[in-house]
Amino acid sequence: MTETARTLVYVLVGAAGLGVAWIARPATIERDALDDSGQRFFAKFDALTAKSMEIVTVDPETSARRAFKVGEVNGIWSIPSHENYPADGEQRLAQAAASVADLIKGTKASDSPADRALYGVVDPTSAGESVSGAGTRVTMQDGAGHALVDLIIGKAVKEAEGMHYVREPKHDRVYIAAVKTDQLSTKFEDWIERDLLKLEPSQIKEVFIDDYSIDELNQTIVRGDQLTLRVDPKNSWTWDGLAEGEALNTQKLQEMRQALDDLKIVDVHRKPAGLSAQLQGSGNMQLDAEAVTSLMGKGYYIVKNQLMSNEGETVVRMGDGVVYSLRFGEVVNFDAGSSEAGAASTGAIQPGRYVFVTANFNQDMIAPPQYEPLPDAPAASEHSGDSGDSGDSGGSGEAAATQPDAGASLSPETEAVADESKKGYEQACEAVTAANDQKREDHEKKIADAQAKVKQLNRLFADWYYVVGDAEYQKLRLRRADLVKAEAAAPTGGAGTQGSPASQ
């Protein structure tokens, strides 16, 4: 073979190799050119079909993964991440689903896995990936467990309000998309009814403060002040324990009143099974070791068959007959930091206080009805029409009185007046009786409503230790020194008062 022929063969073989390489080229070159912006992330679905949601984030302070769940558990909307505490979240879950149901893919930011940390879309649930640059993974499912939404929300796009970098966990491509994250909250308080007592402050009639504590080392009760504050008919606070020259501290009373109205749940812990039933029952309590350990760990003790707490008790008696007992236990920390989807938690750990809440019914707190008396019956003369004549000249007045001839002494006009008077009296009696019957029914309804409310409250309170903020606790944990101040000098010619406006 000549040199020229040999060269030609080499050229042909090289060309053939290039052809094979072109045919076997990586498919990603063609996929890179694919532009799917403007398409939907998820198949269209009705937001009301969403039955559960899970949000997973990574705490930047501790690098620990944090998961929040909400959904139906045994037919009850619950929060599994908080021991299945009842959620007030069916509507909110629908709103959260609606915020991503129509999510549209925007501009492509990257197809490279190496860029995930840069855009904050690292999967926080993946054990194989570094938590650095982890995003917030949001998963929603329908009642059959089928995924409706599965998305990782990353960093916010600078100078583009409402825009975030996002990625589907099974794909590499990172998009820019308009995501509404306000409904994708992982804050426990956003998914529950936070108002612990649900009371009407204008109905507060008495507050009893029992300022005792437990000396855990010596197993003794340390007694302190016992104060009963009342609201009088003029809506002013009163206390019988004021000495000469003392007055109630209006500001402290107002802060206490406001704290009772605004007492918010910041966290919950479930009581051991059966503990709540034992505590609500009568007779000797048969608590097992788990129940006793649980109580002591939260700052509660059974002393002479009564529940006692580390930091005393406040009893609030309402005008509707409901009585709340708040027993304050140990200090406990809770995370008050924001962990909204797409944003980092601030890790704001704050002190709180365990509170053991029960409700009772006291009928004496419901004002009894004020019944109207029946009207006086008309005088006999009004009915008889007697003109006052003692009889004719031929008979005695006594005989005429004992044997009257009514028909002879009443004219038609007089009979009409007597009948009208009788009718008016009967109608007045019927009106008063009907009004009194209505007052009685209203009173009985108030009693029934209060008893039903107490049962409803205790069903909710029974299984849970609640945690409230320390600031609110301090406003309720009052002593005599907090409530009493020197009485202001009375104006010239006037007299001082020991009352303090309850509405201030």
C-alpha cells in the first residue's frame, strides 16, 4: 500500500470515529437547550383536596433538621410534630395549598447540582447532602397519600420581591418563581387556637391569688399571700385587705386583666395517658410512676390528694359561672424564632412557664334573676260597684251588707267598668308571670351554657400541659406588695377611695 493510500485510510477511520462519538454524545446537551419556563410545576388540583402538609427546614444555628407536619389524624386535624395537638388549620392548609397549586416555572437559574448551595435549594431531607445551603422542602398530599406538591424553596431573589429560587427534589434544574410563602408557616402558633382561656374580660368578677410554693428539697409547702380581688357593681376592683392609707395598684390590675384576656399558648406537651382522668376524678388518686414522674418534671405534686404546683395558683371566677384554675409549674424554654418557609429561623429561645389549667362551674357566680311581684288585686268596691248606701229606710245596714242584691245595685255602666278592671288586672298578672318565666328560662340557660362550656374546656385542657410566655406569667403571679400602693392624698373637702376601676 502506497503512503497516499495509507493516509486516506487513516482519514476515513478518524471520520468514522467522529461519527460514532456524535451519535453517542451526552443527551444533556440537548436537554440544556430545553426551555420549559411558563409551564406549571404541578398538575392542577383543588386546594381543598390537600389533607396533609410537611415542611422540613435546617436550623442554621445547630444544623439540625426540623420538621413540621399538619394533617388529619384519625379524622381530627392535628399537628404530629407537636404530639398530635388539635390544629385549627383546615382552612389554613387549603390556603397554603392554593398558594402553590398554580405555581409557574420562571426563568432557569441553573442545571448544575454544584449550584444548589449557592441558590439555597439543597434538599434538607437528604442524608447524603450537606445541610449548608439547605432550602425548605414543602410536601402536600391528598387523602390517599398521593403527592400534590413537592418543592424545595430556596433563597429570595435579590431586588425581586416575592421571587425565590426553587427546585423539584427529583430534578437538577433551579428556577426563579413567584412563591407566596406567607401561608407556608412552620410556626406552631399559626396553626392553633392560641387563646388559652377564651374568656371575656368584662365577665371577670373575682380573682383569687394563692401565693404558695413548693420547697422541693424539704418536701414542704411554703405559704404566702392569699388575696381575693373583686369587681364591684361600679366596675371597680376592691380588696378587703387594704389598710389605712393604702390603695390598689391600678396599673398592676390592668396588666393582670390584660394578661388573662391575652394569655397565649406558645407550646404544649402531652400528659401521660390516664393522668387527666385521674386528676379530674373524685376520691383517692391512683397515679402510676409515669404519671408521678411526668407531674414532678413539670413542677406539680399531689399533696393530700390535691394537685399543688411549684409557683402557686390563680383562680379566676367569671360572671357566667365558669371558674378557671391556673397552676404554675417549672420554667421551660420554647423557640419563638420565625421559621417561615424560605427564611432562616432566628433561633430565638425564650423562657416560658408550664401552666396546668382546669375549669369548674360555680352557680353562685351567676346573678340570680330579679322577679317582679304580681300586681295588687283591685279593691272589692271596684268590683262590686257598691255606691256606699247602707240600704233602704225599712232595713238595717248589716242585713243589707250580708244579703246584697248585686243585680239591683249595679248599673250596666258600672258592670262594664268592673269587668274592664278585672280584665286589666288579669292581663297585668299574665304579663308579669310571662316576664318572670322568661327570666327563669334565661337563668336556667345560663347555667346549662356554663356547664356545657366547662365540659368543653376540660376536654381540651385534660390532655395537655400548656406553656405560656414568662412575661404573661409575671403579670399573673402577683403578691400583696405588687398590688398595694400608698393611697393618693384626697382633694381638699373630699374623701379617698379604696376602689380601682376594673376597666382601666
